[in-house]
Amino acid sequence: MDAGEILERYGRGDRTFSGLSLTDIELLQADLSGADFSHSDLRQARLGRTHFTHSKFAQADLSEALLWGADFTAAQCPQAQLRDADLSGAVFVGADLSNANLIKAILCGVNFQGANLAHALLIDADLRPGSDQQTNLMRANVEGANLSYAQLSGAQMAQVNLSGAKLCRTQLGQGFRRELPRTDLSGANLQGADLSYADLTGVILRGANLAEADLTGANLAQADLTGATLPNG
């Protein structure tokens, strides 16, 4: 099925495009809100600035796809394959990306506010300087990822793996947003992470592993470090 046929079927009211082979397809700036692409093969697809609000991508393969500026607000993408995809400037507000594979994905400027990334793989992903307020990253693997300057205030990151991650000048504290819940990094693995000049004001770090982490200039005021392993023991 080609792009023209998809747009024609969508225009007739069809929303089911699951299980299709759509590799290398180009659907730039289209409106496919509410469409179901679950289990479809969209590898290397070019979908920049396309609207996928409330769409479904469960177990879809979007590896190496170009998705810059695409709108995935409230989309359902559990177990989606997004390895090496370019999602620069995309919007995933309220989306479900649980157990998704985002290894080495380009996520610069992506808005993950309120998104569910529990158990997702973000190893070596580039998230500079994303907006991730109140994101659920519980038990996600973000090892070696670059989150420098990211906004992570209010994120739920219990038992997340951030070992070796770059969090230089990252906003993890509430700052002036007192209405946000405290960022939860309890039990997180931050071994060897770069937290230099990061704002960790009031962050929950109970039982977190901060061994070998770089905390140069970091603000730890009112942070809960109960049972945490600190860089110098």
C-alpha cells in the first residue's frame, strides 16, 4: 500500500492500517489522527510533521524513521520499535511508550510531558533539551543517554537506570513550579552519571546509587538522600 492509498482510505473514514508493510513510505504533514498502525512495518518511513494524535502504534516498527515534529499526543505506542529514529521536536504529551525501544533515537526537543515511558529502552538516546515534566520513566533503561539541560521536574523515575548518563544542568527540582510533585529517583542507578550543575532541589533519591557520579556544582538542597550511595562513600 502506498501513501496515496492510505490518504484516500483515511479520507473515506477508514482508520485501520495495522499489520501492513509500509517501509520507506512518505506521509509528510498529513493528518492521520486516530489511525491504527499497530504491528505495521514503518521502517525508514518519512512522517515529518504528521498528526498522529490518539493513534495506535502498538508493536509497530518505526526503526530509523524520520518523525521530526510529528504529533503523537495521547498515542498508544507500547512496545514500539523506534531505534535510531529521528523524533526531533516531536510531541508525545500523554502518550504510552511503555516498553518501547528508543535506543540511539534522536529525541532533541521532544515533549514527553505526562507520557508513560516505563520500562522503555533509551540507551544512548539524545534527549537534549527535552521537556519531560511528570513523565513516567520508572524502571526505564536510559544508560549513557544525553539529557543535558532537559526539564525533568516532577518525573517519576524510581529504579531508572541512568548509569553513565549526561545530566549536566538538568532541571530535576521543582524550581518555581511548586505545584509539581517532587521528582522521584528512589532506587535509581546514577553510577558514573554527569550531574554537574544539575538542579536536584527536593528530589527523592532514597536508596539511589550515585557512586562515581559527578555532582560538581549540583544543588541538592532538601533532597532526600536516605540510604543513597554517594560518590565518596
